[in-house]
Amino acid sequence: MQKASFNREYILNELDKLALKVSKPVNLFIIGGLCLIHYGLKEATKDIDVVLKSSFEFDELIRALKEIGYYEPGSIEISRPYKKMAANIILENKDGFRWDIFLQTVCRALGFSDEMESRSDLLFKKKFLTVFLASREDIFLFKAVTEREADLSDMRVLAESGLNWEIIKRECQKQSLSTGILWENALYQKLLDLKSKYGIKSPLEKQLKKIAEEKMAEIAILEEIKKGNTTVKTISRSLKLSELFIRQSLEKMEKKGLIKVDKSTRPYKLTLK
């Protein structure tokens, strides 16, 4: 059955009702469809995706939403893509309007960083409830880590509206550093999907591909050194990559402080730092 969609007026009315029940300060950051509606890129949405930065605010939001009639839907009512988003809690009302609520981390993937917070715009402030809208760039990045087909469509309209691609790249790299996950590759793959389905080319595509390839090479080389392959020749043989490529990668890794190179021996011996 097709899920109902809800416009700006409906959602703002829900926020009004919520504000009357919130009794402690709550800062709410919206990262989904309502942002696109506000930016004039969409007319309606099926749900509202929000993130909170503290468990105190999270608990207060849940309490207030339940007080105005929201409840947790049964697992059978939640589709597989929504389950994979791994919201901390999903709440729904009798109209079928759904809240996907995250605490600090979205989709078990990206954290809501201080930089994301600083880029957010104020939408609504009433009593103890303050609601912010994430920037278009940050929404684009969040949608790049989901598997919902509709999110790729949202990425299309965001890209067509004009984005600061440098902000997206910087935030992606920051998230990679903080989580230890290669988000550059995930974003690169999503950009390929965007180009394949909608013909949209991003200026980040080549940059991200290069960054991802270098990082994947670093990971593979570090694993080889852990296994006891400590020379260029043995690593080259094991990974089936040229010795020149391995040497170039090792030079960068040494500059980053990832490895140590003992040049007192022939061949040079590699160790982890």
C-alpha cells in the first residue's frame, strides 16, 4: 500500500503540537524531506528524519511525541530500507506520519558534527523546542549513505539546485577520519549511481575516486605488513600490484606517519608505527 505524503503545513502543525508538550530544552536537527520542502525542492514527504545531540534531549522528544499520540509501529510495518537506516527509534501517528529519530549518529554511519550544526538554519522556535534545518550539502551527504531509492532522487534535486561540493568533500573526509570508515568510496559509488540514472556529473567524482583508491591501497599494504610481508617485492607479489605503485604508496604512508622504513638494510624493511 502506498504510504501517504505530508506537506509543510501538516508538519509545522505537528511541530506546534509537539512544542506544547516539550517541557525541557530540546534542539532538533532535521536532515530529511522537510528540508527539501523548505528549500522549495519538494512538495511533500512521507516522514521526518531528525537527529539529536544528547540522550537527555532524545528522551524528552520521545516522551513528548508519545504524549501527542505517536507510537512505535510493529516491525512488519517497517520496510527493509527503513530498517537498514537503523534509527534509534521510529514513531508514527494515526495519519501514518512517521518520525525517524537518531541520536548523534545517522544510519549507524555519519555523526552529526559540530560543523554540520554550524551550517544549520533555524526553522522554528517555540517554548522549549528549537528546530533547525541541516544544510543542503549535509543532507546530500546523509542521503548518500542510505539504500532508499527515493534518496537518490532527492540527491538529484539537491545537486540540480546547486551545491558547494567542497563542503561535501571536507565533511566526508572528516567523517572518514572520525569513524575509520572509507566514506569517500561510499560517496563515490553513489555519485556513479547519480550519473548512471540521472546523467548528473559531480566535480567530486575523480577526486573521490583517487582518494578512495589511495586509502584502499594503504589499508591493503598495512595488512600485508601485519602478515609479515615487509619489503616492496613481497607486498607487490602478494597484492599483484607494480613495485612502482607500492613504492609511491609507501612514500605517502611514511609521510603520514603510518609506517617506518628501515633504510639500513637491503631491501628496506617496513614496520608499522
